[in-house]
Amino acid sequence: MAASSSFLCRGLQVFAVLQWVFSFLGLAQVCLVVVLLAFLGRAWILVVLYLVWLYGDRDTPRAGGRRSAWVRNWAIWRHFCDYFPISLVKTAELDPSRNYLFGFHPHGVLVVGAFGNFCTEATGFSRLFRGLRPHLLMLPCWFHLPLFRDYIMSAGLVSSDKASAAHLLSRPGGGQVAVLAVGGPLEALEAKPGTLSLRIRNQKGFVKLALEHGASLVPVFSFGENELFQQFPNPPGSWVRRAQETLQPLLSVALPLFHGRLGLLLPFRAPIHTVVGAPIPVRRSPRPSRAQVDALHALYVERLEQLFEEHKARYGVPADRHLVLT
């Protein structure tokens, strides 16, 4: 009985992860096809009404989204997080009367840890950080796709453009958390087992945003994020990397060529420990100078490295391994 129960649990975990990978890579296209077929069929009037409503709702992804506690608490997300498993580690108290900008590192191939921890309640975000509402910032292009945009917003995803982040960080009363994968899509091209490379040296826009709105900066490091997939060799200067870097600005997304278990898109079962660091208080400066931005950026990088060094031994990183910042 115990063996059959264990087999069922593992099966549910695999299903949960596969449906999420499909949602990430294929659901948007399916939604487009469904809308097109409905428009060409007898349900065309419903499509027209939806598109009219969609036009009026076009700014919602930049105005805090439309999250659903019901969706965030689906049982399938518990199976999703148990597959790896994913855990959320709190290291300091966060005042719910303030707004926060979480810098998430590393990006990984599919930002798995960020989704599991901040777009679901499977790892207990609301229990650990009472009074705070997380919003994961996602590329704006995804919010132009009908049906798909409504689904991802229900989990707490919002547009990553400046207006969207500014809306969250300027909310009176506090309690808002904007979660940004600082390295961006290009960092995904470096997401390979054993790598500790972060694109952050020239990533200063998020620091300027925090200064403009007086939002506290919080470094977040997700141990195990790069262990989930293997990538086709793409060293800098190779034809593969050149093609990926050329297509990225055209398509707005990175195109890592990756695989997981059995050569499929099923990620490896590698534990993910997402460690949320202590907040860095930021005094509001509506028009920060370059010196202010540089100073706060340097402090943020220092705190991020400190967070990594303090926790790396606990999560299996050898003592002689350190972050590589580019």
C-alpha cells in the first residue's frame, strides 16, 4: 500500500510539473488557436465581446494584475513544489507597512523557484511574510495574448515594464512585493548545472526604481535553480550563442536549447532552496543621481554575495565556489 501511495504521489508530481512546463511553453499558442477557431465558428460573437472587454482591460497587467487566491492555492501547486522539492527560506522580518523590490537570482531556464514560491502558496509565502502580496514581473509581450494573460495574472504575474513596477512600489499603505529576475532572459542562456554566473554588473534599472519610490531592496538567491536542465553547448562566441543573442531582442525572450530527464522537457529532481535576505532600507529620491544609483547598487551586490556565502554550505555549494558577476 505504501509503495502504491508513493507511486501515485510521484505520478501526480510529474503531471503537475509537465502541465506547468506546457503552460510556460505552449499554452499561449493554444489560447490563440482557440480564440481564432471560436471567431471563425458560431461563437464569434463571444470572441468579439471578449476582445472589446480586453481592450478596456488592457492596462490591468500594469496596474497590479488580477490575482486569485483560489488559483494560488490549487492542490496541483503542492505537487509541483514537492517534485523538486522547492522551499522558501526566511532570514529576516519584513515590515508589511512598506513596499519591497525582491531581486531574484539566478534566472534559471524557466524561473521555477520564483514561480513556485511567489505565484503559489505551496511553500507558504503568506504564512511566512504576513501582510505582503508578491507579484512576479514577467515580460510584457505575454500579456498581449488573449486568455493566456488572464490565466497568468490569476497567479500574481504582472508586466515587467517600468509603469507596472512603479504602480506596485508606489502603493500607499505598503504590503506590495515586486519580484524581478534581475539577470533577465539572457541570464537564462548561462543556466547550466554547476554554474554560478549572474548578470548584474550593468543591471541598475531596478536600483533606480527602488530609489524613485523608496522601496526596500531585498536580495533573493535560489540555490539549485541552475541544476534543473542541461543546455546544448553555447559558449560565448559560438554560433549557437550568437544566434540566441541576435534573436533575443527581436523576440523579447531568450531561446535556451535545453532538456531534462530522459532528454525530455521534464526537469531533473533537484532541490530548490529560495533564500530571502534581509531588506536594504531605501530613502525615496524621485530623481536619483548616478552616484546614488551606483552606491546603492554596490551595496545590493555586497549583500547578495554575503547572502550567498552565508548559506551556500547548507545547500551543497563547495566552500571554494563563489558567485561570478558579469
